[in-house]
Amino acid sequence: MPSRTKKLLRSLLLASLTLAFTGFFVGFLLAQSKAGSDAGTRPDAGKEAHKGPPPVPSPPPAFDDVPVPDDNPTTPEKVALGKRLFFDKRLSGDGSRSCYSCHVCEKGLTDGLPTAVGAFDKILTRSSPTLWNIGYHDTFYWDGRSDSLEKQGMAAWKGANMGADPEAVVKQVNEIEGYAKRFGKVFGGSATPENVVKALSAFERTIFCGATRYDKFEQGEESALSDDEKRGYELFRGKAGCGTCHAGILFTDLLFHNVGIGMDVENPDIGRKKVTEKEADTGAFKTPTLRDISRSAPYFHDGSAATLADAVETMAGGGKPNPYLDKTNLQDHKLTAQEKTDLVSFLTSLDCPCDLKEPKLP
């Protein structure tokens, strides 16, 4: 082939490659320009277009799905909004406390007080119960007077716990741009007392405890419990009879029992009877979960047991005598001092990892 012809072919090949590369590069720039236009004009807008609230946490292994009311479906945006409200002290009547104030991590999602202290420093008559796995409960408060998280939330908001006027609070909430936008996105309109408690309840249904050392042991990790904890576990579900009322994966039967606490005073708290008006329910209170129990002292509805050992002593001994004592489920099991110690050791294996942290508030 003549030298001139070879040069011509090389020139044509180089031109073709140049055109192909130029077409690819122009196409790439056009695609990038369209993406930027779709996402916004800022250089980081593409990232923000894909950024949103974290996904709704899944229940721990071996747990069922959380029951959710038809009129309050769970969404990531609603849970994220509820979490902000859960930490926001502006919801209280005096601006002094949030929901989290009575349910803190280091106190087992209680407040660590014998009885709760509400807004305007009002001393309440019962202790703050833990919120671990609260979405699985079907009644709320120590006496079970509310049958949904939404009703409990509204009652606590208007009552002594938060001491607020919900209508006045939502008026202020709607004046906060960050909240106004979030309520608009989640509920399609302004904040109302009803959708505030819906958001709070949606968040509370994601407060799970299912990754304790006990859970790991149940999942086959033999070394998760020490020897004394294993002995305590055998006592718990055997001789000591604890598992009768502190039943199942929630460590509560969700029922009401008179164990004699507070019945030795002149005008005792009648507990469940105030709700049902049944004489047999006098002095009966809801079985508390034992998850994170070692951190949630003091114990019982009136905070009368200072230590976990004190609480075990009372319950293992069959409760405190009174005319309404639940003798069906409570007996003196004649435990030795060592057995009681082993029981307390086992209960520490129910400590819940807690990473609740205050989000950035609007």
C-alpha cells in the first residue's frame, strides 16, 4: 500500500475517534446538566435530593410487628417528626420539660424518681413507667386507663405531666418554620393537637429493646450470660415463679395484679379499680416490663423499693398481705439468700442498649 494512502487512512481513523470521544463527552455534560437541573442549582443539591429521614426501625429478632392503628400509619417522616417533638420542651406548659425528661436513657427510660414530677414542679402520685417496647402494649398508665398511645399522649400532654394547653402550643408550633414544613409534608396541613400526638405515638412505636445479653443468650450465644445469671434465669422461669406475670418476650403479661404495694396506708391508691369500678381490682397495677429493670430504680408504682434487691425480696416473698392480694400468682417461694442474689444477677442481663439522642430541633 502506498505511503500516501496509509497516511490518509490514519488521518481518517484519528478523526473518527476524536468525533466519538467528543460525542460521548458532550452527552455526559448534558446528562450532568439535566441532573443538576432536576435536583437544584447548588453543587450539593443532587445529594440532598436523595437525603431523607432514616428508615423506620425494624422490630428485634423474635418480636412480632408492632400493631399500628389504621388512622395513624407509620412513615419515616412521621417518626422523625415525632422524635423531634419527643425531645422538645416547648410542648410543656412551662417550657421546662419534654417527654424525654421523664424517660431518659440512663434511668431505663424512666426518670429515676420515686414518683414523677410534672410541669410547674407538680409532684405526681405514681412513678414514670419505662417506654421500652411500649408499642406492643394495649393499655397505658399503671391503671390502664388509656387504651392507645394516642390517647395516653393527649392525656399526659393536657394533664399534670406536661401541664399544657395543646391548642396554645400548636399555635406556637405552626409559627416555627421548620415544624410548619414538616407537618405540611407529613399530615398535609398545619399542626393540630391530634396530629402532634399521632407523630409522638409513631415515634414511640419504634422504641425497641431486644438486643440485651439475655436476647443474645436465647439466640444461642452461650457465653452471653455468666454462671450466676444462668442460675438466676432457671430460678426466674422455675422455682421463683417470676415468669408467670413477667411473661414472654416483653417480660410482662400486660395484666393487672395486687401485690400489696402501698396498701398499708389509710387511703391507699386503688389502682385499676378506679377504671373498672370492680372491687376485685382494688390495688391492682399493671405488670411492669423487666427489660432494663436494673437501671430503672426505684421500683413499683409508688417508687417504694429503693433497690432491685428490695423489689426481689418483696416479690419472692409473695408480696405484701392485704385483702385483695393476688394469691393465685404470688407465693412465698422460700428462696435462699444466694438464690435471690442470682435472680438479681439475671435481671441485669436485661439491660437495654440505649442510643436516644436529641435531634436538631426547628
